[in-house]
Amino acid sequence: MREMPPEAARDAADRVWTMRVPPRPWPLPKARLVATDIAWTRGEGEEIRGPIAALLLLLTGRPEAARTWFGRAGAHEQ
């Protein structure tokens, strides 16, 4: 898996978080997402912490890929 520059992943995560068109076929997580490698936090509820790349994958409907990133970083979904 390729490394994602944290700044680019943060910008993409912001875009996905605010995206209204086209409608996303998956819901946003009902959780507070907290990046551990760059300043970025969105949402409310139970906290999910991890690298911004993992959070971006989670936001874009790729939970299995996100788990790989969480594992590589030694983080886990809480």
C-alpha cells in the first residue's frame, strides 16, 4: 500500500466530509474521527482514532482498507 501525504489525505477527508453531490452511497460514521498524525477532528460520538489515511478510507466506504492502515499505525478503532 502506498503512503499518503497527511496534508493531501486531510484535504480529501475534508472534501468527503462536506460532500453533498453526488450523494454518497454510504453513511458517514456516527462517531468522532480524530487523526493521530495531523490536526483533524470531525463528528460527534464515540471516538475513532487513527492516521488520516485510515480515516479517509473509512469515510470513502472502504472499511477493510482502513483496518489495514489502522494496523500499520498500531492504532485501532475504539
